[in-house]
Amino acid sequence: MDAFKYAIFSLELATLPEEQRIVEQVEGHFKRLRLAQETLFQRASSLEEAAALIDDFKAKTCGSAYNVALINLNLMSSPEELAFLLGGPVLGDPRTIFMVTLRGIHGPTYAIARDKVEREADLIMQGQRQGAPSCVDSYTAAGRPESAQRIAEILNAFLEEEEERVKSRQTGVYVPHTFSKAHDLMRRTTTIFCGHRQHSKTGILSRGDAGASSSQNRRISGRMGPVR
């Protein structure tokens, strides 16, 4: 494993149809961005492969956690496995970009992703967390190129915030979340959910109530049942 400063873990099931695959495109865009040369980008295509990658990573980094995770939730039907994967003893509960499509998402796994996003948004609003929260990006087959570019830019912005956190610990000067580049990128699109609707006046908001446009939101909520 080559020397690196940051680490991104990604998971996208190999069983996904081609039109729902996006992680390889995200990685391609990310490799052109500023922090790519300092970042290990790992890709798993099954939960079994994910476990092996994480074990190997921790063995070679003395148990370090990943800085960011990228998880395609499509066809992931086990909420228990997702919750375990995200937990502190495994990935270390990193900020995560979840990706969903209307046809491939399962309600219980979506609810776990949404809860994580809202929990982090709440902590930011309470002043207990810096930067942007995790997010859910709803993409379509036709919109994959645009979504992949956007997600890569958010990943890079997340890592830039990691840099800022290190500087803040050294200087004692913290940058308010309202100046977060990652958060700004999220708010530019209607397909990203990054916090509660009621936070609209303070900036913790995507323009939809879930990770989709308003029309997609109604369809997702109808198929999955109510989500908090």
C-alpha cells in the first residue's frame, strides 16, 4: 500500500445493472482533482470484499478510520449489514455520500442513510461538528456523468475540510459550516439531501425533502412508507 494522506472507501455491488453503476466514473473524475495524489481510493464490489479491504487497510494503518465513504445503496437489501459497515469499529462512521436511484433503492437501507445525514446535520446546527454533513445523491441513468462529476467534487471538498480541521486544531480558529465548499456544492442541486427541511434558514438543506427532486420525493416516500 503506497503512502497516502487520506483514504476513501467505496462500495458498489457487482450485481448492479450497468445503468446504475457510477463509482468507477466518480473515481475517474476524482483522480483529476487536487487531493487525488494524496488519497487512497478503495473500491469493493461486495460486502465480503469490503470486509477484506477494510481488514487489510486497518492492519496496514494501525487501525485508522477512513476519511470518507462512498456507498451505492442500490440493491443493498440488508439494513443490518449497512449499519454494521458504517459503525465505528468498521469504517469509523466517516462522512458518507450515499447514492440511490428510484428503481434500485430499498426503504430500510435508505432510512439508515437518511438518519445518518440528519444526525450529522443536527450536530452541525448545535455547533458540535464542523463542515458539511453526509448526503444522499439521487441519480438517473441519463444523469450519471453529471452526478459522477458532482460527487467527485464533493469528495475532494470533504477532504479539503479534513485539511482545515487539522489547521484548526493547530491554530484554534474554526471555519463556520456556512463557508463549507462541500455544503455549497450540495445545495446547488435538487437531487441531494443533506439535512432537515426546517433548517432552510440556516443553510443545512437540500432543496428536496429526500435525496431527489420534489416529484421523485413523493414517489420515493410513497413506495417506501414514511421516513423521518
